[in-house]
Amino acid sequence: MPIIAPSLLSANYLNLEADCNMLNESEADWYHLDVMDGSFVPNISFGPMLIEFFRKATKKVCDVHLMIVNPENYAEQFKNAGADNLTVHIETCNHLHRNIQQIKSLGMKAGVAVNPHTPVSGLSDVLHDIDLVCLMSVNPGFGGQKFIPQTLEKIKQLRKMIDDKGLNVLIEIDGGVTLDNAPSIIAAGADVLVAGNTVFKSADPTATIKKLKSL
């Protein structure tokens, strides 16, 4: 069964406690927390302070996705806030291996995110060192975008790379995941589904999570 990671970017920020309680009682596996700086992506979301509140609200995995420049300057803050997984973008890391080492040394699982235009071949030399790859299936920065179909081929390519090396690296898909396209995404080789609007904008978020989990 896939790991379901609802994105809190789409939650109701006037009633976060209710949304957190809903996720805690649902079959969701992770909290996916998108951090945006207004520089790497054209949007600003939240930082360590809010993640600290999320951490206090749940015992589930806090999967923190940094869409920011200079992520090495903030890794320790996100660890202290309660991040379990910390994902950085390959496009923002001049010394990616060093970034990964830093994350692991702080006791978090390390992820690398890849934008739609970035080939997965660039991950070949670090796959042995990471725990997950976050494939962006939309251009990062905003929720509610449509899934980019070419992502399915990237998932297949990455799945083959991981399997050929005999590694245990999760493939996470972030952006435009719906009940309609999720079966194809899983069939291509994905392990983790990040779902924002699909979950939080549905009439029954708990039932939607259950449907995604059962795929």
C-alpha cells in the first residue's frame, strides 16, 4: 500500500487543530510540510515555528520539504522543530552530498527533490546516501496545479535506477495527485503520494485518504 502524505499547505489555517485531528484519526501516514521562501519558488508558506506546532499535534512522521535557497543554514532549526524527514532540492544545493551528510548527522532521514525540468540521472551518485526522492509533478510553489504527465516516465526511470542498485529509497510524488491518476502513479513505481487539494478540498477527507491508501 502507498504511503499517504497529505500536504498541510492545503489545510484550513483558521482551523488547523481540526485538520490535524482529522489526519491523526485517518489512515494518513505522514504530515507533508512545504516550506517556501519566496526566492527559490514564487510563494512564501511557513517555517520552523509552525512545524513545531504540527509536531506537537501528531505522532505521525513529519515530512518536511524545503523549497528554499541555502537549506544548510536552516537544517538544524527544522530538526529542533521536529522534522523526521528533511528534503532539499537538487537545484538549490551546490554541494548536495554535503547537504545530505548534514541532514543525516542531525538524525533525520534525507530526501532530495527534483523539479519537472531536472533529469533523474543527476541523482545517480547520491542515491546510496538518501532515503527518499521527491519528484515534483508540478512546478513548485503553489497547490492545486495539474499533474505533469511526463512525470510517469520519470518515475519509471527512477524506479529502475533504484532497483538496479538494490537500494531501499522511497519515491515520493508531489503535485496534482488525484484519485483518478494515483493508480497510474503507483503502477509506475511510486511509494509515497503527497495529496493536498485532493484531500482537504474533498467532501470527506478521511474517506478520500482511505481510498488513496487502498490503491
